[in-house]
Amino acid sequence: MTPTVTVITPWRNHPEFVDGYLEAIEAGQPDHFLVVDDNSDPPLEFADVWLKGHSHGFCSACNAGLAAAGTDAVVFLNNDIRLVRANWLREIRVLLKPRTLVGELRSGSHTHVDGQEHPYIDGWCIAAMREDLLELGGWDDTLEEPAYYSDNMLTLRAAQAGWHLSHLNVGLHHLVTGTAKDDPSRIHQAAQANRAKWVQAVTDSKLVTT
């Protein structure tokens, strides 16, 4: 049976992305979509969940959406996207199976640990069965923000649990770094700290062969 799907989108500020985002949602026709407002200023009127007081970060917002969803599966989707193919979500539904991460599989030098490559599903659009994600523990909200390497970490934990990684060239265009307006030194510091934590997790996982 085809799984029901909620699209979950963490969102902080950037109202300029609304039109492109809603066009993609309308074309994809999810069973539900859920916007998590991560303390935007002003608050987003179109959100479903509001995290107040301070910015809780990408991972915490994803986890809040995961907890609020009520469908078989979820798709975590960035807000800085543009529609490419109208059937983008149908393509994802076809690949959704238990203990499977679906999305664009990435590799490269930034995925190497001790000479071994560890591909990951890119976090701007990543799908899985909801109960599986809850059992896995969701996203790692202990990472520094902006949460670079959070998708590497999620993929690693899924791989440790024996999940399958299902590659799909998603029918959306991601405006890379469209929401990353932080101080460059802060971005670099967070990326380095999160990479170090991920490398340690890879090493500890025994996925690195010697």
C-alpha cells in the first residue's frame, strides 16, 4: 500500500521563499504539509508549529515536525526550493519502504574518513517512514547551528541500524545556502565542530575498515 506522507519544513524568517515553496507543495500533493516556525521575526502566519523564545535550530525543528506528523512517512524539505518536475513526490513515494532513507545520495572528499568514503542522503530533501525515524531517535539536536553534517550524521546512524540508502534525483531545485546568512566565521566553526563529531561517530561505528 502506498504510504501517506507529510512534508515537514523547518522555517526561520525568509518569507521570499513562500511562493516557490507552495508551488512545489501544490504540485507534489502530499497528504499533509507542516511548517515549523523556528522563532521567526515576525512569526509566520502560515506555520503549523511555533518554536518560541529563541532559534532552536534545524534539527530541533525537524524533530518537532516529526513528533507532530501523523502519516506513515515524512519528507524533510528545505524552504529554499523550486519546482522542476510536478511528480517529484510521487517518485519519492515509490521508493519509501521500511528502514530506508530516500533522497539524493552525495559523496566527495568531505565524506572521507581515513581514506574511506561515507556517502549520505542530502538533508535538503530526505524521506523515510515516520516510525522508523522515531525509533532511530530523529535528528541529532546536539550539533552546532547551522547544522552542517546533520544529514551525514542521520545517514550514518541509519546505516549503523542496517537501513538502505535509496538514491533519487529529486524533481526540485535546491537554492544551495539560500538561508545561510550567518556570520562566515560562525558557519566555519559549526561546520568544523560538527564534522569532528561525525568523524568520531564514523570511527566509533566500526564502519571504517583497517
